[in-house]
Amino acid sequence: MIEYDQLYIGGEWTSPAGSSTIPVHSATSEERIGVVPEGCEADIDAAVAAARKAFDDPAGWSRWEPSQRAEVLERFAVSLEKRSEETERRVSLQNGMPIWLAQQFEGPFPPLLLRYYGALVRDVAQEEIRPGMLGGKSVVAREPIGVVAAIVPWNVPQAITFLKLAPALAAGCTVVLKPAPETVLDALLMSEAAVEAGLPAGVLNVVPGGREVGAYLVAHPQVDKVSFTGSTAAGRAIGATCGQLLRPVTLELGGKSAAIVLDDADLQSSIESFFAATLLNNGQICWLGTRVLAPRSRYDEVVDTVTGLAGSLRLGDPMDASTQVGPLVSARQRDRVESYIAKGLNDGARLTTGGGRPADLDQGWFVEPTVFAEVDNQHAIAQEEIFGPVLAVIPYGSEDEAIAIANASDYGLGGSVWTTDPDRGESVARQVHTGTIGINAYVNDPTAPFGGIKASGTGRELGPEGLHAYQHLKTIYLAP
Ligand code: NAD
């Protein structure tokens, strides 16, 4: 059992205002593996007050030289690295992420992002002097936006947390983080690293809690910016609050991306990349290409290849390095995925593999990797985000039809094009309405902006654009 009885607020471990707790369960054994305090409104008040005080300190974090902040972020990166193995273990235990994936993302990504953004503010000027047209000049400066409310989901908890923390802290903002209740043990380990690294008091505060606590934080009068990753439904509610308050907000929401297999594709030779682009993390990633668009001329072959892939994946304990697909995060999530499998069958799609729980695993919230063929793009399993290992293979005639089907979606987050002709792939990619898309692979590179359009959200993370999300532009006109 991993137990915490305090919260990281104001630079130290403090007793929570209330007595409620959040139990944490293993997605694999279903057993209770930890407990942490559940933050309440008074804890959010204390955390926001600490973040406000740290931000407003005239000699504090927001006014420091960027190189000083980069030094602290480097110390934070080192403290996290000391704990990366335990971070990876906790994430896999909690949400079922295969351990090799946690070792790629959950351990290394946070220090990588702290160093990337630390170097960016240290080495790249954050302001410029622009010659004007009317005789004078303008100083165009980027200033930290203020107190940031960061709200994250459970699926890739540490990497997503640092998509927000690293640029926000580098910019000079202070942060109140609300992790998802399903994955709080990694967030409190991260807090231990922050204490060890000596982050100045109030620069980072962590308050675990559910939806109500999150909503209270979003609307808090002392918050200047909200950065949210999660479902589109919650994003709409948060966006509405921020609209009312005229509060800047970044929303990274759901997806139903298209993996477009062109008629010249050699899917078999890119099968590992195809797996990563469609089924990674047990299907629990927002940008996965869960609508597979296949040309009618090669439809049966593509269905066979995708079915063969899904049917051959090794399910099991995510802590076992050979496991390719672990359990889903919770019984609730498994119910949701199973309800979509039932809808697919009801709508007349043809199940080619999976569709149930694995017979040999009687513990853990597992769902077999599942493929449906003969799916119509109007079906619920083609339009709604399932967030599990379920692929819908949709036939198309011409390339133009493939693009039209890809674009007939409320979402626009990820996507991929599979072809032996990269120029053709790029031409198709440019016509897909989405925030990001890959050709013969899909890998989020930290240097390039990531984010969605339409119901997938607004704003960008990663790259210099991810830093700009935590900065105001200020213009100072210099007289001629
Ligand atoms: P969720 O929206 O239910 O919860 C996400 C987080 O928001 C949690 O911390 C939750 O407690 C909090 N929350 C929920 N409602 C809130 C509200 N009204 N106000 C404030 N906070 C609130 O999502 P989930 O089920 O935990 O995560 C899965 C979803 O996240 C999927 O839809 C997935 O696509 C999305 N996601 C998106 C991205 C991206 O970058 N676009 C990345 C990962 C996950």
C-alpha cells in the first residue's frame, strides 16, 4: 500500500482541510494499492493563494531571470529522474499502461520537457524591438500569464502533466495541478521530487480530487489561465466557464482520428508503427487512429492484416515487459468500451476479432483488442470516442472519398496516412482537417505543436507554441 496523508501546497507537505480520501486501485489485480487525501475547496483556496503569492512576489519566480528558472527546472528534472523507475511502476499499476510504454513516456518525458523548456527560455529571447512605420519602435515582450490551473486525465498522467508544467514554470507562471483520481500516486511522487528539488514555495501545488474540485479550481477568481486535458464533455463545461470569465484556456480533448490506408500501402512492413498509431496504451490515447479507412480494391486484405495484428497481441500483466495490451483503467471504462462493442454489433458491423473479455484473465479490467469491418462512418463506433482497443475498418472508393470520410467527424486531433509514396501521403495529409497527422507512423515530437481542432479542442502544447500558451504579449511603444 502506498499511502499519503498530506498535500503538497505552498512548497511543503501540509495537512488537508478535510478528511476524505481517494482510494487507488490496481487495474490488473483490482485490489486497493494506495490512498491519498481528497482535496476540497479549502485546499484549492490554499493552493491558489500560495500560487498567487509566489507569482505576485516582486522578487519571486515570475521576475527571475529565465536562466535562474532553468536551473531550478534542471534540479527538478534530476529529482524526477531519481524516481523514474518508481513513477513508471506506479503508472502501470494504476492505469494498466504496459511497462515498456511507461518507460518510454512516463519516466523520461517529464525531465526531457523540463530541460527543453528551460533551454528555450534561457537561450531564445522572449522579447524583440520592432522598428515601426510611424517613426518610433515597439518593444514586443512575452510575460508570464500568471496563476495556472492545470487539470489532467489518467491515461498518460505524467507526460500530460509536464506538457503543462514544463512550459508554464519555464515561462514564470505558478501552477495548481489537479491530477485525475485514478492516477494520483504518480502525482504525489512527483511532488516529492519537487520538494527535493527545492522549488520555491507556491510555485507548484498539487491537489488531488474529482470533477467538483476541478470545476471549483477552474472558476477560482485568483486563477489567470486554465490548461485542461480530458474529455470533450468536460472541456465544453470548462470552456463555458472560461468564456464567461474571459479567462484564457487551452483544451486538449478527445479524438476519433483516421488511419488512412492508401491503395499502394505496405501495411505489413509498417505493422509496428501501425500498432503504435492505432492501439497503443490499450487504446487509451486521445490521438489514436481508431477509424481505419481501407480502399475497396484491397479491403479484405487490409481487414485481414488489422485483424491479424489485433488478434495476435499479447494481453496480460502490464508489469511484464512482453505484454502488449494491459487492462483498461477502471471497471467503468471497461463498461464503456463494452457498451460500444454492443453498439457496433447492433448497428450491423462485422466483428472480425475480439469483442469480449479474455478467457484466461479473470482479474483486471481487460477487453480483447477488437476489430469491426463493414463499418459505416455514421455508426456510433466510427463517430464517438471509445477510448479502448477497438478499431473500425471503413471502406472507401477513391482517394477523395477517403479524405471526405476522414473529415466527416466532429473531432480533429490526430491521424495517419499509410503509403509507399511519401509525397502522395503528404498531399493527402494536407487535406485532412486535423491538428496533427503522421505519414507511415505517428510520433508526437516535443519540438512541434500538438493539439486539436473542432471538438478536439483549442490551443497547442509542445514546441515554442506550448510556451506561448503561458505568456501574454505586451507591447511598449517607444516614442521616435
Ligand atoms: P475527464 O474529462 O472525465 O477527466 C479529465 C480530468 O478532468 C480529471 O482530472 C477530472 O477529474 C477532471 N474533470 C472532469 N470534469 C471536470 C470539470 N467539469 N471541471 C474541471 N475538471 C473536470 O476525462 P478522462 O475520462 O479522465 O480522460 C479521458 C479523456 O481525455 C478522453 O476523452 C481523451 O480523449 C482525453 N484526452 C485528451 C488528450 C489530448 O491531448 N487531446 C490527451 C489525453 C486524454
